[in-house]
Amino acid sequence: MASLVADNIVEFEPPTTPSRSPRRHRIRLGRGLILLVAAAYFLLPIYAALHFSLQDNNGNFSLQPITAIPSQPGLGSAFFLSMRLAIVTMAITMLLMVPTMIYVHLKLPRFRRVMEVITILPIVIPPIVLILGVLQAAPGWLKASPYLLSLVYVILAMPFVYRSLDAGLGALDVKTLVEASRSLGAGWVATIWRIIVPNLRSALLSATVLTLALVLGEFTMASLDLWSTLPVWIVAFDQTNAHVSTAVAMLSLLATWLLLTLIVTLDRSTSRQQRRKRTS
Amino acid sequence: MTVATHARSVTADPSAEGGAPVVLDNLVRTFGATRALDGFSLDIAPGEFVALLGPSGCGKTTALRVLAGFEQPDSGRVMVRGGDVSAVPAQRRDMGMVFQSYSLFPNMTARDNVAFGLQLRRQRSQARRARAGELLELVGLSDHSMKYPHQLSGGQQQRVALARALAIEPQVLLLDEPLSALDAKVRAELRDQIRALQQRLAITTVFVTHDQEEALSMADRVCVMSNGRAEQVATPSVLYAQPSTAFVAEFVGVSSRLNVARSTRGVNLFGSDAPVRGDVHAIPHGDLDALVRPEDVSATVAGDGLGIVTHRSFLGGTTRLDVGYAGATIKVDVRSSEADAFELGTRVTLGLNARDVLVTGRRPAS
């Protein structure tokens, strides 16, 4: 029987398509090449900056530019000004955008398209145009305050904040949650603060960190408004000691990356929760 | 999955004993060109369980939302315990609501969800935890009190939502199709639980559903709605046996429609005079249709009968026949033990088993 079966076995050979396998190989190779070029495009300047920031004035490897950072004149005040502006910007952005977005999701869902277009405008309009216009229109007392920059940064941050919050609210059944909360006796403030905001944690964090990154990296407006924020200080100090100013820029970049990693980690944990919710 | 048998302190407020009377008075609510409520009125007795039943778009959910305070009527009044609450915002109406979609707060455990309303009423932490525990026990979920909504099944989430709505000792309990997202088995279990709880707490309850089986099995009275109005408000048995309009007869249960002619006593149905339900003088002029239930029609095998069996459906104790008769299809229930006599193509004579028949104006041919 075994031999009979063996005799009747026709060896199966998968149909060969001679052109397919090398073609796939070529595609894979092409993709790899594109990735490599893209990576080089992004990483080479960073590598060059890092390399430069770890050199002394003679071009030898040295940690001196980094160890010298804390003692640089004006860096501390520039950093704290940037942080103050970031905090004020984040506070105004959240106070303005969170209730607005909740209201739009609840009462004006058709207005979301218009909102999307409006929030893209800060990307379309060059910052230099925006700040020149603001400096022309702003009253004197406001022009004298660095917090004018915070008001402008709120507009600059809008595209990122809008998209983060829109995605977060889209993942919630906001209408039902609000109505459930109200039927139990909660007013609007309690509903937003105790029900909506805790469930938007990831979206809020994402919006906050993006705003922070934006404020810590914005140069044009701060420079034209004559305030020495961190990016303005980095550019100005570059004339005095390019190695130290590059080291500060690298540290600033590292801090931003760490924050972005934090967002991704939190987002992953949220998606895992949502997956569990879907499967349960 | 059973409701706890002891009520303990889970009773309505003594001052609210027997539940609150509710009056919806001539409510009108329009959305653009659509008139969702068109002079809708309903009186609900204290502690009564009323179901709003109707097809999609009939206005039943709008009526509930107006009662809850989530929609403002264009005109009309909402009265609770004799007071006009039309202008009172939702958060001050003291109405517990269970929603169609799962509405538990995702950031809170089951216990915290139930305790949320009590916290807003400034109850002390220990007291509200104890009460939340009692209510979760009442809905059979005390073992799940520390779970988050995503860790609970759909049926469990709706039971927590019910406990949360009851925790605030509401004047009125509002249920907006709370069972529609659940599978059949869980739905049947939860249906019994809700009814048992409602009866024990004697809380005035308004239940919105498009499922007539749910409405008829749970409610003290059913309000059938159509085009923003109440077509008929009656007990389930009256609604089924004595529908006052053709819409109710056709929406609730199964009815067959047959062209009939006037006769001396009423109308000529299946070759005999049949009395007409209600006021004879109220019969509309012109051509008439009769509406008959399958159990109100009898079929007898007869070689010269005018009806022909065209289809049979086995329903357990009964078998439903489709009988082609005078250009219409009449549904007839026969006992399954006798159904073998009614093969497809068998000629039958039909008769009326009921005392009277509902007559309506003829529906225009589509």
C-alpha cells in the first residue's frame, strides 16, 4: 500500500514565475535605498551637529562644550523665558481649545470641516507675516510684554492641538457621556473636568508636548519681537562660541525627542486599552 | 445573573413613595422641516412603567429626551409631581437615565460610576461607597465593583448603568433602548431584571423601544407612537386585542388586511356579516379594509373553499398558514397537531373567531 501510494505521488512543485521573485527583491532593495537616503537626509546634519558640539576650538574631541553650558551668560534666563512662554501658551491653548472642541463635537459637528481649514492657516501663513501683522496691531503695553509671543504661539500650535484633540474626542462617545453626566446632576464644568478631560488624557498630553516642542524651537517671531528665548539665544551665542551653542541645541533636541517618546509610549498604552475594550 | 432579593436601604425616597406622576402636555418639537413631536401628550401614573413604542423616526426618543431635559420643546409642558419642569435643566431634574450605547465613564470603576451622582450630591465617601456597593449587589455585580467598563461585558455595563441611574433615587427612570445593543439571551435576562427592580422600587419609568415584544412584556401601559403623536395608549393586552387604529393593529402583532364591503351589521367578511369594532357611525366612507389577527381567523378544509394555502410556517404549538383569499394573503394560525391537513394548495373556507373586526379606510394600491 505504501509503495502504491508512493508510486502515485506526484511531486508538487509550486508554479514558478521567474520574473516575480527577482522583482520583489528589486522592490525591497529600492525601498531600503529610499529609507537609507531619507535616514541620511535627517541624520547626517544631526550627526554633524553632534560631532561639532563634542569638539574644542582646535577640532579635537572634547566634552568641554557640554560641561560649559550651565555657566553661559544669558542661557538660564533665555531657557526660563522659553519655559514661561511654553507654560502660558499651553494653558491658554488648553483653556481655549478644549471647551471649544467639546462644543463643536457636541453642538456643531458640521463645523468640524471649517475648523480643520481654519486650523491649517497658521501653517499656510508664514510666521514672519503673522508676527509683523501682530506687532503692527498690538497695543503698546502688550508689545512690551513677552507674553504677546504666547498669544501668537497659541495660533501657531492650533494645527497640532486641534488634530490631537479631534482624534481624542472622536474616540469617545462625547454626547452620551455628557448626557449621562448631566442626568446624574453634573453641570458643564464638572462634566468637562471629571468626565471628558480624564478620558482625553493621551490627546491632551500629545497636544501639550507638541506645543512645548513648538515653543522651545520657535525662532522667527521671538527674534522679531526682540525677546531672547532659547532659540534666539542659541543663534546669538553662536557668534561667541559655536560649539557650546550647538551643544545647547542638541540638548534641546534630545529633550524634545524624549517627550515625543513619552507620547508614543502613552499612545500605545491607550491603544492597547482600546483593543482590550473592543475584544471584551 | 439574578437580582438580589433583599432591598435593604435601596428604596425610593420616602417622600417620593410610589414614584412621581408625569404629564407630557401637547409637546411640539421640530428639527428643521421635520416635526418630531406633533402635539404629543401622555399621562403617567406614579410608579407606572410606560413603554414608548414605535418605528424609527416616530418621535419616541425625542419625547424621552424632552422629558430628560436634553431637548427643549417648541411648545407644550413637562409636568413632574404637578410642577412644570420644562425650563429646568437636565442636571436639576433628578431623572436617572440608561442609554442605548454604553455610557459608563471609562475612567472610573463600576463602583465609582455608581457613586458619581452621589458624590455630586455631596454624600460622604463612606456612605456613597456603601450605597454603590448595595446597588451593585442589587444588580448582581458586587464582584465586579472594582472593574473598569472595558473589563465588563455589554450586559454587565448596562446593569452598572442601571445601578448608577438608580443610585440618585431619581423621580423618574428613563430607559432609552437600553437592551438593543445586547444579544438575545442577555436581553431577555436584563429585561426581567429591569422589570423586577422597577416593580420593587415602584419608580415611575419610561422605556423607549422599537421592539414590541419588549414593550408588551415589560410595560404596564404601552404608548404606540406614529408621526410624533400617540396613536394609542393602553395595557399590552388591550393594545393587542383591541387596537384602535390600523397603524396600531399592523405595528403591534401580526394583522392581515382584506378588502371588505359594508353589510347590514357592519361588514361582509369571509361571506358573513361581521360586527365592526367601535362606533359603527365612525366607519370611514368609501372603500374599506378589515384587519384581522391570525388567531382570530379559522380555516376549514373544503373542496369548494375560496381560500388556497400558499405557505406554512411552523411556530411550535401553532402553525401559521398563508391563505390566498380574494386577492389578499390572510394569515391563519392553526394548531400544529392539525396542520398536516393543510398541505400547500389545499382549498379552505375561512371564518372569523373574534367578536368584532377592526375596519379602516382602504389603503391605496402601491
